[in-house]
Amino acid sequence: MALSPFDPDAELAQLTAAAPGAGGIVSFVGLVRGEGDRVDTLHLEHHPVLTQRSLDDIAREAIDRFEIAAAHVVHRAGTLLPGEPIVFAGAASRHRRDAFLATDFMMDRLKTEAVFWKRETGAGGTRWVEPRDEDTADVGRWNTAPRKS
């Protein structure tokens, strides 16, 4: 978890260093959306221990579920502006497919299960943000997806 801005390139370098000999590394960087001038700031409240534990659990489950050598997750907390990186998720594996699947899996879990309370502020006021129905459906597909043997 990061309270200040993070450098996605540095996070990718850390993941790469953690998986020498990997044949494929996949990373995803999520940015704060401005929603067409509707969002001025996004504030993420967190509990330092519980939030970090939820991030670690998601990365660990990806390692347990897929043939990957390493998984890495960083998520911002605090007040963010549109265009700022909010999340980095990446996986390294011998072959590309498992790295893609593991990264997709981690992002689906992060959207629905990471311990954060999100609040958007813009011209229309302030509103709390909850996972969308699409986010819940996305994470549900992993309940039937094959696991590594």
C-alpha cells in the first residue's frame, strides 16, 4: 500500500527482480478516472493492517492458483487526482498465459475485496463508491475457472 504517489516503472522493476528467469511479465496500472470532469478527487480511506493484509492475501492467492513465480500489488490510499496511478498489479511466470491470468485475477479481486472505502468529490458533491455489478460478476467467474494442479 502506498500513501504517496508510486512509480509504475519502479514497481515493474521490483517485480522483474523478484522473478529471475521468468519468460513473461504482465503488469497493469490503473489510473484515477476523471469521469468527464465529474470527479475532482478520489479519496481512499484504509486501515493500515487490514488493508495491507487484504492486498497480500490477493497476491498470495494468485501465486497459489497460477503457475507464476511472483506477484506484486501496490494500491494507493489517501487523496488522489484524475490521471494519477492508483493501482499496480503484476505477475511473472515461465509462460505468458499464467501471468496474464494471474494479473486479471488480482485486479478482479482488488476491485471487490481490497479493504478500502472510496469517496469521489466533484462538481455534483461527494459520493461513496461501491463495487459495480460488473465487478462482482467479473470476480465470480474465477469460482469456476481451473486452478493449477
